[in-house]
Amino acid sequence: MAKSTPAVADRAAPRALVEVRDASKHYGAVHALDGVTLDIAPGEVFGLIGHNGAGKSTLFKMMMGLIAPSRGEILIDGVAVTGDDFREVRRRIGYLPENVVFYDNLNALETLHFFAKLKGVSHSDNRALLERVGLGAAATRRIREYSKGMRQRLGFAQALLGEPRLLFLDEPTNGLDPDGIREFYGILAELRAAGATIVLTSHILAEIQQRVDRLAIIAAGKLRAVGALSALRSEADLPLWFDVDCEAAARPAVRAALASVTVTVHDAPAGLRVECARQHKLAVLAVLGSQAAALRDFHVREASLEDLFFGLSS
Amino acid sequence: MSVLQLQRRQVATIAGKEFWDRIRSLWVLAIALVFTVFALVIAYFGGAQQGLVGFRSMEFTIASLVSLVIYLIPLIALVLGFDAIVGERERGSLDLLLSMPITRFELLLGKYLGLAAALAFSTVAGFGLVAVVLASHLNLSGLAHYGLFMASSVLLGLAFLSLAVSVSVFASDRTRASGLAIALWFFFVLMFDLILLGVLVVGGGNTGGEWFAYLLLLNPADVFRVLNIASLDEVGALYGLATVFPRELANPWLLCAVLLAWSVLPLSLAAWRFRR
């Protein structure tokens, strides 16, 4: 199990772009967020993972200076998000709120125009931006007629106004169909290649685990772990197992061979399930190799990030 | 904080959206038409109860319009502004707005100015059209009185819009905001004068005098009434209130200033409440 106070693997040689220091938000006795500390480096893709209500959106709103922390502070580019100077920093941040809502009476182009003016950025290439998120054909349709997925795409386009160097995307694929999700991650990869820093949240771990440099797991307002996927995996030391497919007659021989390594062996419908600790993986492989003639096939199963998440969150 | 570093472009962007929303939804047109139709009906048929049909005089028309506008404009202004902020909050669009490089004060001011422009535009267009229709009946003094009536109608609207926008900041949801707006209308338009009269009657008339007139300044609707009635010598006699009103308070500039204060104060209170 990971420690409850995460050892932040600070790769930060340059100053972190986002510095969260002991950020807490208490509503009476309810701790929506409790003592969260983390750094996000420039150019990093950072995933924030947790169940609904775990505190992800609270942290996001706090990072945008929308709600004041009860304790602690947050700096972006060295500027406190609660201070007056943060207004200028906001120009360079793209923010997609959870369940983004626009004005039904405007069309997509008018919506982008309005937000570009508020943001003080160029709005000459809004049509290209809508093409990019797949709304080119719907650019002049009223938002009233938009589906949930289309609204989400427009929300993403809005976040991209002014080519921000830092993006906060709260549940960005919420409401998108599989095509939409693929297109979204395509654009995200382009942004990453261009050097943007991206912070995104999700409660679907499998979706983002291959797409982030580091991730933080948040549960009940507390940060449970921070780090790269591989580091979190080895730190958590979750079990792995082999599903061995063999004839019933060959099972005793395989069992006997496995007695030399520290494993737990169960009978399974198609053969045997062999559970072992991570450090015995290669030893088990060697034994299975020596029994190759008795085996039809085998699969190595490892705990996924999902298992890790539920393990750490509970 | 924000007041000193107000960015006009941000305020103008918000105000422009509010204004054009009302233009596009035909709100401005509809309200202007309501004003025009009511004013013309009053001008030509206002004397029907006395068996008179047709235009009588500008002074009587204005006097009748004042009694109508005093109900109508506060109601329209409250309906226009009661969900300015709470509506954004409830719809879920407030966070996105506030994540922009805009201060809360700029957002509030932009909302108010945009709605104020829409309301003022409908008022001036609606009653202005009436002035054009009645042009042949208007002499210089009639025109001046009608001009004052239009200007004070705009100010009355701004005062109640300020109350409405502050309701939209203080209320936690739209339902409460609408209830609060209706309560304000009842209080200022229906109850206030009754309460004052009740106090006078209970006091046996001994409590009257100067301070009573000053109490009328606490209600923008009364300020509007006094402003218009006091300026009309011909009908002033019809209104008991206007005759007890002290001369130094009947100064139109002073009364306009009071109405302006009524459009600034609730908004300032709202800005203070909304700052975080």
C-alpha cells in the first residue's frame, strides 16, 4: 500500500508551473479538500483521478481562483491565484469546467467570439478552432440544438481560445462518443507535442492511464498518491497472477514443479491460477517454461490502475 | 480591489451581450410597444369615464401616465434583472464566466449596464414614439414636461433594476430571487404609501410636517411621482401629497439625484456581497 502522505517525485529542476501548497476547503465539518500538496511541471500531462465528489472539481475551481481555500495557497507561474495579479495569468489558461454550460440563444461562433473578447485574445480563427473540434458544420447553429457531446466539444474549443500554455480540463471526455473521445485525445497529443501543460481529471482510469505523465489519486478530499503510473504500480505492489491453461491430467505435475517457488495455486476451469508476488514473476515464468510440454497456453495478469485506485481509495 | 483597475472592455463585452440578447429576443421591441400602446390609449381615452373621448391636455395625459408607469416600470425592471447573477449560477455558466480575466465587479457592472441600456432604450423608444404621434398637441411647456416624464421613467427603471440585480446576488436560487423581487414590488409600489398613511392617521396628523416628506425619498416610486406631479401646476392640486411637499424638496434636480442614488446604492451593496 502507498503511504497516505505521497512522496512527490519532484522532477522539477525548473520551477513548477502549478504549485499547490496544503490546499484545503472546509464547509463547516465537511472537508471537500484536505491538505493537498502537489507540483505540476511545465510541459507535463497530469491526470487527477477520483470518484465523483472526491474533490477533483473543488481543486480545479481553487486552481482557477474561483473559490478561496480555507487553508493553504496555490501559485500558478509564481502568482497566487487569489490575488489581483492572477487576472493576467488567466488569459494564458484554458479552463473546461465539469458539465460546461453555454448560452442557448447563441450559436457556436458567437459563443467563441464572446469568450474570446472576454479573454482578450484574437477571435479571427474561431472557425478553424470549431473545425478542429469537429463542429465546423454546426458553427452557426444555436447551442439550444446541440447534443451533450457537441456542447462538450464547444467547451473544449472555448478552452483552446488564445492557444493557452496551461489547460485545466475537468472530465473532458464526459458525454463524448467513442469517436469524440479519440479525436479529443488526438488534439491533446498535438497540444502536448507543442509543449502545453495539461491537467485533466477523470473517473475512468483506463482511459487516461496511457495518456498522462503523472497522476494523482484523490479520495474523500485527500491526496492518496502522486507519481508516474509505473512508480505507483511498484509502490502499491499489487499482486499478479498467471492463468495457466492445461489438461486436467497434467495439473499435478505442474503443481509439483511450482512447489519450488513462493506461489498460491488454485484450480481454475481451464487449468490453474497461479498467484505470486511481483519479485517472483520471473521464477514462475522459468518453471512454466520447464513444463512447456504440459501447457496449452498461459496469460500473465497484472492489477490495473483501476485496481490500484480502488485499493488506495477504499 | 477591482474598482480601481476596472477594465472597460470587459464591462462592455458583458453589457453588450446582455443588451443584444434583449434586442434579439424582441424583448426591447415588446416593452417599447407596451409603453406606446398604453400611452396612446391613456392620451385618447383617459377621460372616457367622464364621458370625454379624445386628447385633452398633455398635463392630464402625463398625470395618468405617471399612475400607470409607477406600477409597470418597477415590475418590468424587477423581472428583467432578478436572475442576472443567480440565473448564471443556477444554469452553471457562472464559473466559466468568472474563470475569464474579469473581476466580479466588472461582471456585475456589465450585467447592470447592459440591462439598463435595454430598459432605457425601450422606455425612450416607446414613449418617444408617443411624443411623435402627439407632436401636433405639444407646446414647449408640454414638451418639457413630457421630456421630464421620459427621463424620470428611465431613472425609475434604473433604480428598480439596481434593486433587481442586487436581489440576483443575494438570493441563493432563482425561485427565491423571483419571490424576493415580487416582495420588493409589493412593498415599494403598494405597501409603502399605505404604511405612511397609516402612521399619519394613527398619529392624528400631529406627526406630519417636514420629516414626512423626507420619508417619501426612501421609496423611488414616490420620488418618481413627486417629481412628475410637482412639475405640473395644473394637476398638482389633484394630488394632496404634492401640495404638502416642501418647496425645497420639490427641486427636480434634487429628486433626479435621489433616483440616481437609488440606482447606485443597491448595486453597490450587491457588489460588496458578490466580491467573493
